[in-house]
Amino acid sequence: MATKINEATELAIPLKNLIGLVTFTAVSVWAYSGITERISFLEHNMAAAVTEIEENDNWIDEFAPPPEVQDNIKRVRELELRVRVLETKVDAETPHGYGE
């Protein structure tokens, strides 16, 4: 016949086992809290890193040198072309064997 459980039901458990169960429960709760805290911390750091990476990527994609820099690049390119033309003229006018 099945035993019915009510307010008057008594359980006998050794104190050693009860302390072990309470300790196990406390350690489990502490470990779970530590793990969830660490996961939350890592997720927050990853979200911050992703945000910073996206900002840097947008800056790189949208970067355009200032007009002064663009103008200097054009002027340097023109000077390079002039120097090349002058070097070609000097090479054409110099007899072979001299200036090398």
C-alpha cells in the first residue's frame, strides 16, 4: 500500500548528507552566477568591439583626403612627369658612355 505524505510525515536524513546537499547547492549556485557573469562580461566586450570596428570601417570607407592634400598630390604628380621628361631629354642628348 502506498504511503501518503502529509504534514505529519517525518523524514530521517543523516546530518552529514544534509550538510553535503546544502554545500553542493551553494557551490552550484556560486559557480552558475560566476559563469553567467563572465558570459555577460564577454558579450558586453564583444558588442563594444564590434561597434568600434564598425565605426572604424565606416571611417575608412568614407575617408577622403582634404582638398589641400589632393592638390599637393596632383602637383607632385606633375613634377614627377616633368622630371621624367627632363631625364629623357638629358639621356637623349648625352652621348653614350658619359653620365652613366
